[in-house]
Amino acid sequence: MSLDARRSIKSAADTQRPLIHHLTADNSWLLQIPRSGPRKYFNILIDPWLVGSNLETSSWFHEQMHTIPPAAQNIADVERFASEIEGIARKLCSTNGNTEDDVPAPESLIDAVAISQPATDHCNYATLIDLPRSVPIFAYEERTVKAVKAWDHFETVVEMPTFTGDWRSTSVSPLPDWIGIGGMAQQQDVQTIHKGIVIAFKDPSRGGAETKPEAIVYLPHGLRPDEPAMVELASAVPQLEFLAVLHGILHVLVGFRFANIDANMGGHNGLAVKQLLNAKYWIPTHDEPKEKYGFTKLLLNDVLVPIDVAAAAYAENTGREKAEVLKETNFHQLENGASLVLV
């Protein structure tokens, strides 16, 4: 499968809404936020792992590989795709159908990269090193910042602010003031993998002062809905309108038979988070069944939690009807290379 720009946007109305593209079968995303001016989109690359393996320490300890070839094989594919989307959007928005313009081509159409954690399936050197040095990197927490700076490649590496209730505090240079990128973390986390990213935006040229800022919440390993970070997010001021939650349905357990720890929290937790935030869409992520090698292969146990199973459990716990819960989940399985207009 490959990325298909023609299927991503079909009308001028689509160009006025954010688009999200699944670059692999696993956990790499391109978010395109509509913008005013000659460029039609602000492009944010999220946790890209397109090349090589997920290697931690050494292959004898932990290594994972994609089982499905990524729709975007490298950064050049992402750039080409973003350029095609940009061209289609300009044509759809043009009053005379003329796609020619004098906008100088930027060095890269990737305006920012958001990295949630230092693990190589989120912060992947072989993938990211192909980006121009000028592309700004927003890395959550000091360990991730150090990992990226150690490559001595990027000119701008920013420690992503922690989201503390007001998205405007996460709009740090060199971001425009109408976009914020903030991080979230679970308080007690021996694995140090339960991180999240909140991308919030409110283009002042679109809608009046009464229009709520919108947000995408990315939780690759999950955060529990009762975590302080999640409670703070749900009660954000200014209030956020949550367009989508990216959270997997694959429940990954780490440990032996009587000592399992959640690595990926799976469908039950994903549905609870989606309901907490009253998000419009639930999009699964980090669910690819990968090839596993090394010692950790003995400790990992994957349990798929289908949406109907999660909905049944949620309905039972809340005293509601399963059909009603299923209807309001608005669950969208975006396969490798698929896209969605967030209307």
C-alpha cells in the first residue's frame, strides 16, 4: 500500500479541516492543520518510524520490526505526499483553477516533528536523519531531547512543554502562536513509556472569538482516564474541543504469568479516554503485530480488544446499552496509508 493524496481531500470544504494520515500500520502520523496564507497546511510529523528496526540496548535484549511495509517508506515519501496534498488543496481553493503561484518552495514541507519519548519506535534515528537540519524538533522530556541532540543534526531541538491546563502555554517558538504542542505523562510508570502529546490549535482567521480551540490527543501506550494529566486535560481552560484521540486497541502485557504490567493499555482504556474527553473520533494507533526478537519477546503478550468487546465492558460498568455506546464511539480504523478529514 502507498499514500494516495487523491483520496485524502475531495472538495474545497475538506481543505478547511485538519487531515490525519497513517504513514505505517503501526504508529507514525502526519497531521495537517489548515492555515491562512500561501501555504494551505501546517504539517506536523508525529513519532515517525519508517526505516529500520525498533532496537533497544541490543538485539539480544529487544528488537522489533514492521511486519507490513510502511506506506511511507522514508521522509522523501512524506515530503512528496505533503506536496501533492498542498497542490490539490491549492487547486480546489483557486477561483480560476490556476494552480500556478509564486510561493517559494520551502526546504521541507514538514513544519514540526513531535516526539513523545526516546524509544526507537517513536524517536527513530534512521528515519529522522533524512529531514533537513532546519526542521524543528519538539521532544517530550529531557531524555528525548538528549537523544535527539546527540545526533548533532538538527538546528532546533525544543523540549516540549508539559500540558498544564492552558494550551496557549504550549505554543512556544518556533511554533506560530495559534498552535501548541504539549506533552503528558503518567505519574507512576516504571516503564517510562506512558506519555502523550496534545496538539491544540486555533487559527485566528477561522471563526470568531467564540470558536473553541481544537485538539488532537495522541496516546500511543495509553494514559488512564483518572490520571491527573488526563483530568487536567479534560478540564482545560480555555475549553478544548477534542477532534480525535489516537489510542490503540491492542492490549500489550509485559511480564510473566502472575506479574503482568500494561505496556499498551488497549481498547478498554481507549474507549474510557475517548468518552472522558468527548472526542469526535477514536483512531487506533500502535497496533501493528510486529516481529519480535530478544529477551523481551518472552515477556510480551498481545491481546486484541475489539471495539465491540470494549463497548460491552464499558456499557456494563456504566449501566448503559452496548448499542448506544458503540454508536457514539465513532471509531475509525485507519489502515496503513489511509487518511481521514476531521470534520
